[in-house]
Amino acid sequence: MMGPPMVMSARHFRCGRSMPGMTTTPDRNRVQLPGISSRAYEHPADRSALVALRKLSGFDTVLKQMSGLISERRLRLMYLASAVRVSETQFRSLYDMGRDAAYTLDLHRIPEIYVQQDPQVQAKAIGFDDPFIVVTTGLLNLMNEEEQRFVIGHETSHILSGHAVYRTMLDILTRLATRVAWIPLGYIGLRAIVAGLEEWYRKSELSSDRGGLLTGQNPEAAKRALMKLAGGDYTHEMNIEAFLEQYQEYDTAGDLRDGFLKVLNLLGTTHPFAVVRVAELDKWQRSGEYDRIIGGDYPRREDDSNARVTDEIKAAAESYRASWSQSQDPFIGVLRDVAEGAVNAGERIFNRFSRRDGGQG
């Protein structure tokens, strides 16, 4: 899937519209990735779930109806009334970042961006049909422009991947689980599903970290942005290499008790811990995948329909196996055989699904 990269030229795009050509000059040249598929940067566990979901024709339509399209319109109106919409005359630097992110990832529409007064450090992508991005003033106060560019790229990558569908499903099931908490077996079953969706959610964050790096094309700024989520605006007091060493200590844990406690700490969480995100992004960059994609070798959107569920499930299984084998956590070692059995069972289920579906995967 080779193809020559394109260097970002002077372009101007309009939020929420198709991208006509006007002129403005980006602060520096970035490689454009024409026709890039989200599969290029998605974590294997995230990618396998998304490919399977895309094969279920009409599923996203049903989910939209369940969540209620009125809620998306309501949220847009709420932010239109209570936040600041980014434009050429308001938060111009963010406007340029959103335009550049859409251009780099070759989106047909630029998502609108809203700035919300909130001291919490947060950014999110909202919506199915016409998604938009919300960033808080707390985030803008914490991060410099290159770090903000990574964040905007991260959220734009969520939009390209279509993560909103699964996130809505997680929200619906979480609310349902609280309503049936008084039914022991029903609650346990739902909690198991929610736990699985939370694991997917965490992997989707790793995917969008990669997408953010591809958008901003500044590895140090991307890692710095994630490190600031842990230590705040004290980069003069922090060191990325030392932070990566901190991850090694976290990964090795101490004994079985520490490994078990790490699992407990993940319950109810939808985002990986900051030290894990920096380490995973660093590992992905060092693997050569980042340079390969920037060099023009990546899957194209036009080939998404040819992606096979069974192939992606196998890739996800191999990713987990590699992660388990590389981990020095003693608790992971104890659970490895159980987890391997679960992965093998999952592969068999999807193989049966593929055969029933006429081998289309």
C-alpha cells in the first residue's frame, strides 16, 4: 500500500463544510496523508472491533436511534450557547489546528471546535452525523500550541475512526447496569460486557494518541502533552526518559498483589494511565510504524470494505500475546494461560461467524 506522501501546502478550510481552497500559511510543513484509513493507526484490539462493527450493516443506525439523535442536536445547541466556537476571529490558532488536522488526515469536513470554560483538563469529540470537538480552558492553560495540536489531532482521529458509536453503546450499557443492579445475575452479566467495552475504550485512546502524533508530526510534543496529564505544567522539572523508566517500574510491579491491584485500579476507567500512554506511543514510534506511514505506506480508506474480521481478530490476539510475553508483571504471568484460552475461544467464535457470513470476514 505504498503511495507518495504530500507535504501540506497553503490551504484554508471552513468548519463543518466541504473544503474549498483559499490561502493561508501553516506554521510549518507537515506531510499530508491522502486517503488514509483509520486502520493505519488503530491499535489491533480497537481495529478488530471497529472492522467487525462496520460489517454489521445498519447497526450504527439502530444505535443512533437508541441514543436519540435529538441529544446530539441538544448538545450542539448547548455549546453554541455556553461556549466559544472557534473561528477565524475567535481562538484563531485552534481554528488553524483543526483545519490542518482535517487536511493531514484527508477529512472531507472540518469538525467544529468549541472552547468551554472549565478548569479541568479535558477534550472530547461528540456526535455521530456531524461530530464536533470541545476543549476546556484548563487544557489550553496547561499545554502550548504544539501540544494542543496533538490534542486536536487526537480528537480528530476519534472522529475518523468513528469511535462515537461504541462510546454511546458503553454509555447506554453503563446506565442500564445501574438500573438492574438489584438483579445479581443480570448485573454481573452487564458488568462483564461493560468491562470489555472499557478495555476497548482504553485501546481506542491509544489509537487516537497515534493519530494525534500523525497529525502534529512532533513526537516530543505528543509525549510531553501526555506527560503533562500526570505532572502538570512543570516540564522544566520532568524528563521523558525518566518517565519511561517509571513505566518500567510500573510494568514489573512488585509481586502478585501489586499485579492484582493494578487490575483493580483499571475497573471503571476509560483511559489508560498517563505513564502507559507515553510508553505505548513511544513504543509505536520506535517500532517504525510512524515513519512508515509518514513515508506514504499505509492502508487507504477505499480498501476498508476489503478488511476481514477474522484477520483483524487474529492481529488483535497476536497483539495481546506479544503484550503478555513482554510484560514482566508476575500477575500477568499467572493469568496468561487463562487469557490465552479466552483469546483462542474468541478466534473460534469469529471464525464461525466468518463461515456463516460466506467467508467475507
